[in-house]
Amino acid sequence: MEFDRKPYDGSLTAQSDYNGWKSWEVIASGERPSGKWRHAWKEKPGDDFIGFDGETCMGRIFKIEFTDADERWYWLISADGSPRLGWPAAGYEASARSAACRVERIYFALVKGEERIVYG
């Protein structure tokens, strides 16, 4: 199998301030996750974590390393079948802290029933 090695064209961040998020949605440098985060696999500790709000799983973050790419931490919101209210269910951030904060922001917005507001 061969992969086409085209340079990144910025399409994931088109019409946004960073990473597809608007300026009011960017994770601030001092923001810290408030949930309980633990390794996803007890027998294989590494760069893969699951976040909890009490006993409820909020989501997962994990690191994938690419050749010639910056560090990326992917995040996934736990799927329970409830409406997404305009929020994405997955994405990536530049650090584990940012990815955990992103999961928590979206999770708590969904718990409150808050729709995502995106202006043109």
C-alpha cells in the first residue's frame, strides 16, 4: 500500500482561528481538566486515557504519531445516542491537556443541553 504524501493544505482549519474552532472556543493556556482521567488499558499504560465525571465516561484521548507532523492528541466523546446539538463527536488537539479540556467542554455542554453556536 502506498500513501500520497501531499503537503498539508490547511483544509482542517479553513475559515477558523485554530483547528476548526472559533476564537471563543479555543482552549486557553491555563485551562486544566477537572474530571478524573486514567489509562485506557491497565495492562498497557501509555498515551491513551479515558475521562470520567463521577462514574460516567465522558470520552477518550489518545496520541497518534505521524511522520513529519506535529504531536496530535485525538479525542472522542462517549456515544450514548443523545443528540449532538451541533458539537463534533471527535477531533484533535495539540496536547493531552487541550484534548482532555475539549472532551470536558463538549461533554458538559451536552449534559446541560447547550447547542454549539457557530457564527459564519
